Amino acid sequence: MTPRASHHPLRTSIVEPAALTPERRAVMFALLSVWFEGYGEEYFNEELGDLDHCVLQEDPKTGELVGFATVYRQETDIDGTPVGAFHTAHCILERRFWGSNGLVRAMVAEMVGRARADRSGRLWYWSYSAVGYRSYRYMPMLFVRHAPNAEQTLDAVDRALRDHIGRECFAHYYDADTGTVDWKWQGYGLTEEARAISEAKLDSPAVAQFRLLNPRWAESVEILCLARLTDDNLTAFGRRWFPIARPA
């Protein structure tokens, strides 16, 4: 049974990479290791050096770091169209606080806000690779058009950007035909605890749909998710999460 979420709100902050002290990085890696095994701490710390920003969540009563999300930024041109993506590498929250969407909401709100504030004409996206349904579910929850989606076909710009991110972030581990990432790392993958949680929900119709999109999830194969950060691409739920500020 999933523990009930804490009733007091967590303290959320957006920080630059320089604010991540060695002590804080060690706690972040410990949180990550609950769900993924074989992920080297040295490699994790190298990744943090390339961050655009990081979202942190702390227990306000104790000051304990209980969750984080790491966000990278990429910019390129796709057939003359300037595009950019905020790519989430890790989004981790202690299980005792599950039931709260605060970490993801704060993370995507920051992306939406930056996209709205950009007057350059660049088209902004959110991207991440999902190994399980808990990660994937935010795509259909927040966005009208998104990938992967068995009922939609990616347009040319979206497909080209997805494949660009796949090659840039995951090199030869990325398969453009399926949109998946198969690391093929010896000893790397979901921990036993993570697999048990996913397997317990396999009778859910929504999870069954995800399994069609990523049938090798249990082998720690990830699927690349992508959505435009435009107001006309937000679902009704997404518009409630990220309302457009009205002029004073």
C-alpha cells in the first residue's frame, strides 16, 4: 500500500547548479538510488554540472531534502524553426510524500513561465524519458498533443526535435523507430522496490496503455516523452495548473 502523503506542504525552490553543495548532492543521489540501481555517483555529479536549474523540495519542519528534479536546456533549429526544450533527467520524491503533485507542478510551471516570457519566437517543449507509468501520465494529463500517443501522429517538427534530443542525450542507446532508450548497461535498471510498485498496478487500463507504448519497461527501457509548452496545447487540467496571469 502506498503511504499517505504528508498533510503539510513541502517547501519548493528553484536553484542554480552552484547552489548544490556536496552534502546536498549526496542526499540527491541517495534519493535516486532508492529507485534506480547501477547509476554511478560520479556520473550523477558530472550531470549536475550541466544543469540549467534544479527544483528542490524540503520538509519545512525538518529542513530535510525529500525531492528534486534536474532540468537541462537545449536549443536548436529544425528546418529553420527555432526550437528549445527543457529536459528533465530526474524527478524523484520520497515515497512518504507521494500523493502530492507539487514537485512536478512547480517544475513544469517554471518551464511554462519561461516559455511564455520568451519573446524570441522560439518554440519551447518539455521532454523527459519515462520508464514507468507514474512518469508518463503527466503527458496526457497536461497536454493535448504529446508523444508518445498511440492515437496521434507526431508532426515533422515535433518528430525531428524528439529525435534530436534522443541522439544528443542518449547517443546510440536511442532508437528513433520506437522513440525508446535502451541503455544496455550491465547492472543498471529499476530497483526491486520500483519494479514491485509498477507490477502491482498492471491491471489499470491507463497502465496497460502505457505498456503498449513501452512494452519493455520492466527491462528499464525508457520512452522519450515530448510536448509543446504553448497555451493552446494545455488540457483543461493543465490550464488550471498554469493559468495565464491577467494584467493588473
